[in-house]
Amino acid sequence: MGSIDGSVDRPALAKDLEVAYGPMLGTGAKYADLIPAIMRTAKKHRMRLPRDFVLISKQMLYFDRYAKVLAPELNIFRDPRVVTALATDVMAARMLTPAA
């Protein structure tokens, strides 16, 4: 996301992100549990989380909370429609953002 100063140990970052995001593919995980894990990973690797990422995370937290009320067994991160829509939006936003 262009928020890392200096070099980063990519294998270690990938492993830490796998640990942080891994529970989201399970059935009982809550999106709220993901945010502290991302923050710890960012701090550990001296990353600055972009404002847009934080805002999207906040909106996903709200969405997850309301989705659980309507469909308690729904895991939005395992629903291919949600993942595809989110990925499409992120890619479109990246195309609009000038290169740093």
C-alpha cells in the first residue's frame, strides 16, 4: 500500500499477515478481532496504515456487525461475491491513485 519506510522482511511480513488474516476464513471469527492483529503487524514491521485502509476497515467492521444480526452464520470473507466486489473496488481505487 506504499506505507513502508525502508526495507521490510517480506517473508516475515507475509507470515504475520497470514496469522492476522487466517481466522477470517474460519466460521466463528469476528472482523473486530482482525483490527488489533493488523495494528500489531503494522507496528512490528514499522508500517503506517493509509487513511483509506483504516476507513475501509471501519466500514467493514460495521458491515460485519449488521450482517451478523441478519445472518449469524454468514462469514463475509468467505462469500465470493463480497470478496470479488471488494477486490474490484480496491483495484479501481489503485488505478485512480497517482504513483508515488
